[in-house]
Amino acid sequence: SAVISQKPSRDICQRGTSLTIQCQVDSQVTMMFWYRQQPGQSLTLIATANQGSEATYESGFVIDKFPISRPNLTFSTLTVSNMSPEDSSIYLCSAGTAPGNGELFFGEGSRLTVL
Amino acid sequence: LAKTTQPISMDSYEGQEVNITCSHNNIATNDYITWYQQFPSQGPRFIIQGYKTKVTNEVASLFIPADRKSSTLSLPRVSLSDTAVYYCLVGDGGYQKVTFGTGTKLQVIP
């Protein structure tokens, strides 16, 4: 199993600013992903964080808006850039420990409110 | 990726067995079926995964018919603490791009 810690757990930000969310896993993992979840809605995959290379973004998400880093097998960051109120959401980090159809572990999420 | 369809919400009384069915008509040969549970203000938590027939663990059972075009998550004797959103996922090999559907909001009533 894997325990995922996210920081910050919540934040209130001003329009136009950027915020970086950190995701730390307590063990080495193969895959790491970033999701967004609006209140009362399902999860939407933002991107796959690739170790040592550029992240793979889903349709509707771009690197300039959501730059992602993954310097090693246990750590990743997601930055929400030039925030607007529409970016207010919960951002979740997830990780998988084995290739194949295995279990995904999730952090508790980072709740961002943009004023 | 196979699309999933599940009821938006369900209500159940405490102590009853709850069955949540998920349709995935376009499931591929390599796909597994996975269910997650999410409580408010928490990330999703893995419940159970299967490929065919029946899988059972300490939390739930998963029934998958031979054609694999649907699956049913069975929760025995639910309690109030089982109130949550339950997501059915169909994943290709390597859980690349695991996509969540709408989920089923289960409300357990005392």
C-alpha cells in the first residue's frame, strides 16, 4: 500500500496568483496522477506525472496552466497558474504501486478557493 | 476507454444488502473492473477489483457475468458509515488514464 500526503490541505488565493500543491508518497510508485474534483462532482483527470519528463495532459488541460513536476518516484507537484474563480476546486494526487490493473491510492485532496 | 453507467443515487436502510450495478458495454478484453468508495472531504478508496465471475473480500463482493458488460457491487448489511459515493471504473492495462464516471451516491438510512 501507499500513503499519500498533500500540502496544502486547503488555501484561499487571490485571482491572478499561482499556487503549488505538493504530493509526497511514502514509498516508490510507478504511476502518479493529478485529478480535479468540483464539489458534488466526479473526478476529472488532469494529467499523468511522468518521472524525469514532461507530464502527459488530458484534453482541456495545458502545461502553461497546470505545470507538473515529478523529480523522483515519490514526489510530485502541481501548480495552478494565474488562478481565476473557475479554478476553485479540490485537487487530488493519486499513485499506483505496480503496473497492470492495480489499486490506485489517493491523497486527501487540496481544496483551493480563488477569490 | 470503456464508458461506465451507474445509477446516480440509491437509498438503503441499515442492515440491508445493497447492490449497485454498473454497465460497461464496451469493455475490452484486457480491462478489469474496479470499484472505489469516496467519503466527503476524502480521496477515493479502493474497494474491490475483478475480471470475471465473482470476487469477494472483507468489505464487498463483485459479481461479473460471463459477457462482462456489467458488474454488480454488493455491500452486505450496510451501516450508516457506508454512506458514500461509489465509483465503477473500467481500466485498460497499466491503469493508464484511469477515468472516473459519475458515481453512485449511496445514502444509508437509520
